[in-house]
Amino acid sequence: MAFSALTSNTPYFQGTISANWLNGGDISAIGGFLMGALVYWLLCSMPDQRAAAKVAQ
């Protein structure tokens, strides 16, 4: 959500990344999806500590 807000360009709000780096471009839908997918992948790839403890016993 935060990344989408930073890259949005609407009549009511213009994100800082959109205004400064993208020259007014709006990539909030694509950027939000990609950032969400990245965070999901990172969280899923983290080892589960409880499962590792059960295997060690």
C-alpha cells in the first residue's frame, strides 16, 4: 500500500516517486502488485522456526 501511494499520480494526490523520478507517471497498480509479490515471497521463503525445532527433537 505504501509503495502504491508513493508511485500514484491522481488529481487529488501525487506520490513523491511519481512526481520526482517518474515525471508524473503512475505505476501504482503494477508497482503495488510487484512489491506485494516480493514481500509475500520473502515471507514464505523464511524458515519456520517451530517446524525446525520439531525436526531437531
